[in-house]
Amino acid sequence: MMKTLEINEVIEQARFGRFHWKVMSLCALLLIFDGYDLFIYGVVLPVLMDEWSLSPVQAGALGSYALFGMMFGAFVFGPLADRIGRKKGVTICFALFSVATFLNGFATTPTEFGVYRFLAGLGCGGLMPNAVALMNEYSPKRSRSTLVAIMFSGYSLGGLLSAAIGIYMLPRFGWQSMFFCAAIPLLLLPFIVWKLPESLAFLIRQGRDEKARVIVQTLAPEIVLSPATALTLSEQKTRGVPMLDLVKEGRLVGTLMIWLAFFCCLLMVYALGSWLPKLMANAGYSLGSSLSFLVALNLGGMFGAILGGWLGDRFSLPKVVAWFFLVSAVSITLLGFKSPTLLLYVLIILAGATTIGTQILLYANTAQFYPLSMRSSGLGWASGVGRIGAIAGPFLGGTLMAAKLPLQMNFLAFAVPGVVAMLAFLMFMVSVRQVNKIPLSLTARA
């Protein structure tokens, strides 16, 4: 007699083990390199402005080329991975941004530089939603937000490494050396492809039952799989998920609020990531000190993501996100005022924790909001819309710098989106409660 085994139940109830460590570590490694590539522009920006005589507006536009690429990459590679598999999607994106970033070191004009940054952005934008979707799919329900946040903290660690390496490399070897370092990740690509598992749901939909059985047995060794046991999915994949499916079945308001929050959050992340060193240099700090502020920003992002994920698994992830946005607005506003050095670092760490860290929590929340069958599509569209905000961030910073406004006004402008995002998430929570008629929680309690 044919028996069936629901794989979603197996994954959600599985004990955290070596397999989860492997998936989390590999995805975190991918995002370390992704974060390095994204934050590298803010590190080299002061040098590029001097070498190529760029105006603030030109520098802001140049910084947005990669973010335009990220927007298109998220729109294309998120839904594509639902069709070709997340492992293939991740591999293509990783190779694309690594090669393009390496080639950036050979750029001799701003136009050439911008083309390579756009190509790198395509890969970076596609990698994020697929890595989050893969980690979310394999995470036990009781610790899902925490594991996704820990994995995504690799993104902040990459930004931290970018700033730390820049402090040493820039004065000794020039800005080109920062991009040549991007060739190192390519050496690890064969190992990553070998070890990274494919989406279990994708394997079953493709009829690759033998590989799926091996993964199920690894996740739950106590389960005995007989040849007569059929692996099943509670959510069946429809062919070619259209974007309109993201707003059906009561998801319209939730989807729109997620998109607005992504827009505001990424605007803050890339405005700070691109212009914090330059703003601090204009305030009288040396280049080395200005880059150390970027280190603090990303260090805060890493700790903020882990803390937020831990809080989200114990309380309500949307509530945590709303509170983080409020703190981001306050801390960024205070950066514009003269503060003792220690307090300044504390404020920067808080700003990183509640902008970069909140971006990571947004990915975790979005992955939990959408059904498995459209998860990569939902993450891809949210990330793609958010990239419009990311594009606006460097432009906003360049425009404010060109206007030569007081330092306080620059940071106040960066803080306003935090208030807007907080209000958006309050509406998101109300929407989820009205649709599901359940308490305001998208996460399992530990």
C-alpha cells in the first residue's frame, strides 16, 4: 500500500543539525562576497571623486549603476529560480557579480566603471532572494527567523571586510586592488556548487526523488523511507507564477507594504553605505577614520540581524521590524549632531543594526509571508522594488552634498524613510491580522 510523507512537516519539525549548519554556512559565505561587492563603492568613493574629479551628483549617479543592476537582477533571477532551481540561480548570480567586480579594477573611465558595476549588480540582486529562499526552506519552523538572520549577517560581514580591507589597501595599492580581490571568491565556486543542496521542493517537482530522499533522510534520520513511500508537497507549484499571484488571496495590502518598507530601508542602507565616509571626511575626520565608521555601521548590521531574528522567533517578527525602523530614524537623526567619539560610534552601530539589520529581517519576514510555490518570486519582486530605493539613496546623498546643506540636514533626510517604513509595517501587521484572523505573528514561538 502506497504511503505518503509530507516534506514540509519533516523540515519544520527537524532538529537543527549538521545539514542545517552546512546550508547556513554556505549561504552566509555567498553573502559575505555579495556584501563585499556592494559596499566596495562607498569605500573607494572618496578616492574616485578626487582621481576622476567627480561632482557629488556624478558620484551619486555612478554609485547607482550597480543598484540599477540589482533591481533588474532581483526581478529576473528571483522568478527564474522558481523554474530552473535555486542552486543554478545562485551559481549564475555568484559567477556574474564576481567576474564583473574583478573587471572593475581595469576600468579607466567613469562610463566603463559604471557598466561593470551594472553587471555586478545583476548578480548581486539575484543572489540575495535565492539564498534567503533556500535557507528559509530548510530551516526548522521554531528557529527560522534566527537562522535566516544569522545566514544573512554574512552580508554585513562582507561590508565590514570591505571597509577593513580598504583601510589597509587603499593607501598602499590604490582603489583598483579592492576590485581585484573579487577574483578570490571564484576559486571557491566549484566547492560551493559541490556542497550547496538544491531546493527539496524543486527536486520533487522535477521528479528527482532519489536525491530528495537522500536529503530527507539526512534531515530526519529517524524516518524510515521505504520504496513505497511517496514524497509530497502541501503546496503545488503552478507553472510560471505570475506577479499578480503575489497580491491575490488577501495579500494585496501586505505585498504593497512590504514593497514600501523595502524601498525605504534600502534607501537608508545605500545612502549611508555610499556617503557616510564622505560626509564624515567633510566633517573633519581623516579617510582612515571615516572608513572605520563604515566598519562600525556593518558591524552593527550583523549584530542587529542576529538580535532581530532571535527576537522575531520569540515575539512577532513584524513588530520587531517596526521597532527597528523607529530606532533607525532616531539614531540616524542624532548622527548629524556633534557627539563624543564613543557616543558617535554607538549611534553608528545602532544605525547599522536597524538599517542593514532590518533589511535582513525584511527578507526573513517576506519569505514567511509568501507560500512556498511563489517564495522566490515574492522575494525577487520585493527586492527589486526595494532596489528603486537603493538607487535613490546615492542620488539623494549626492544631491544633498551638492546643495552644501548643514550636516544635520543630510542625516535628517536619511532618517525620514525610517518613519515611513515603520508606518508601513504597522499597516502590514493590521492587514495580516485581518486576513488570517490570528494574533500578529508570522513566526513560531520558541
